[in-house]
Amino acid sequence: ELLDDLAARFIAGGWSLKWLHREIMLSATYRQASKPRANAAAIDEENKWMWRMQPRRMDAEAIRDSFLQAAGRLNLEMYGPSLNLDNLDNTQRTVYGRVNRGGSSDILRLYDFPNPFQHSPTRNLTITPLQELFVLNSPFIKQLSSALAKSVEAEADAATRVRNLYRKILSRDPSAAEIKVALSYLNSATIEQFAQVLLATNEEVFWP
């Protein structure tokens, strides 16, 4: 019924694809967030009726750019020579990264970048333990965690540092329960390690 309605209005609108795209993309269903709601999940656990967006991981380019942006290190300058993405001094947007057919960078390889030898019209997005190990052990992530820790070290207390890290990395304020857990964690860990924990969360690498 929905497709019939869209088709009829598409024809009435002069077969305008621009109108069709706008109609779909401005709809309440298309703009749903992926955050679960207990009352809706109780009725439709499989999301058959589209009460939320299906959770979907970002692609490799968006993930790397998101990490750099959170640490305040993303270089938004356009164009220029491509650089190796494994180079820790490379803060360019990932779209400008060098793709080497002889061996791709760690982040591209682990986050499903297509084989450069082959034509690939789509990407298969996977979730693997190697991705989490990359975030936990990569010199790239450790460097960004250190930059994030330095950006909040001047704050007066640990709770404020935690709050500012949530804002920088996850673009939101933490709940009271999250602050409590964070402060408990910081009793035996550093603020740099906590920044790395936030970078490793699903909330950081999934579309909101």
C-alpha cells in the first residue's frame, strides 16, 4: 500500500526523482534513530515495522575521520597529495588516504575496505574481534587517546573531565550512572585509558 501510494504521487508529481527522494528522506520513519526503546521492542523485537533504524556500523573512512574529529586532530583541508593511512602524522580525511594494492592500511583492511584489485559495487560490513583489538592496541588510537586526555587535563575534577570526554567523543552528556561507573574505573586507570574506552564503544562506530 505504501509503495502504491508513493508510485501514484510520484507520477502525479511529474516523475520527479528529486521529489521522491525528499519525500522519503524527510519522513519520520527514515529519520528514526537506532536507539532501542523498551516499549517498542516489547511489541516488535525484530523491528519488522521500522520503529527504529537498523543498527549499522559506519564504514572505514567515516570511523577513522570520527576518531580524528573527536580528538580535535582532523585536517579538513581539501586536496593535496595522498598519504599512507598508517602514518601517525597523517590527519587528513581518510578519503585522501593512499590505497596501496600491495597491502592496505590496518584500519581499511579491518573495517571491510574492498579489495582494490576487484570491482566492488557494495561493501559487506562486518563486526569482528580484530576490530576491537585494533582499537585496544593500535598506536593510532593510543595517540588519539593521549590527545583527548591532554585536552581535558586542565579541568578541576574527574567528573568534569569525564563529562567533557563524553561530549568530545559521543557528542552527548553522560548519565549519572555512567559518571559513577567512570569515576569508579578511574580509581585504577588513567583518563587516557578512559578516553580509549569511549573510542572503543559501539556508540562511537555505529550510526546514531
